[in-house]
Amino acid sequence: MKPVPMIRTERLQLRNLTLKDSETIFAYFSQPEMTRFYGMEPFRTKLEADKFIKDFIDDYTNLYRWGIVEKETEQLIGTCGFHAISEKHARAEIGYEIDLPYWGKGFATEAISALVHYGFDSMNLNRIGANVYPENVASCKVLEKVGFTHEGLLRGYLSQGGHYHDANVFSILRTDVFNDDN
């Protein structure tokens, strides 16, 4: 396992996920509202949460995943990270989720902003992309607040619940953040 570095923001701490997080992740991913735009069905057992975490721990070559912890309460409130990493093309995609009670409080924006800077500063990425269900208006707004550009629509891109769904494509480039040619 390649551990992810700790990232601190004003209100959050982004840290390694461990199997100790399984109860919390099971609690929020067992709610249909949480998985509605996540591309998976709600968890029915804690073993699914264990596997979710273990998959992230075991595959740090193609993805990085952090637990999002609220500093004030030390509560795990979500996860975020990079997947579909291509060193050759200096790009990755970003993904995240925040537990329902923490929606609308700016935590996703704060975490994603920190990850964007980490991706450009430490991973030497040129491009960070994101694919979001068009109906997930709040997530689209988060990406736009961080500086992502809406590039278009991928028709029938995601499969969930036996149906195919479209995905909005967003991206942010290093030059969007740093205005340099690095």
C-alpha cells in the first residue's frame, strides 16, 4: 500500500482510509440518497464497506483516496481522491462524496480545492477531470466553484440500477490555476 499524504485545510483533514472507517462508510453508503449519483447500489452489509475501503488501500497505483475528516469533531464525513491516473499524459479524474448531514456546508468545495492543488503541485498533473450525473446539480456547482470548466455531455456513459445515464464532463488545467507553462 502506498499511503496518501495528510492534507490539511481550514476545517478539514484529508487522511488515509483504514478499515476502522468501515462502520461510518457503511452508515452513509447504505442510504439510497448517498448512492443515487455515485454509480453504485446502496450497501446492504458492512462487508461491502470493508471491500470498498480495501479496494482503495490495495490499488494505490491507479488511484489515491483520502478520508475527509472534519477537524472540529474528528468525524469522517466523506472520501475524495484521484482515479484513472495517467502519468504519461499527466492527467487524472477526481471523485468525492460527502455524508448527507454535511451537504451544503462547503466541505466538498474545500476538499476538492485542496486536491486540485495537490494534483498540480505534487503529482505534476496537467489536467484533472470529473464526470458527474447532470441531475447532480450540487456537485456540478462544486466543480465550477473550484474552477472546473464544463466540457460537454457523455451520453449513456454510466450504468446504475440497470439503466444507462449521461455524464457531464468537467476539467481543470494546470494553467487555469497557475497561469504558467509548467
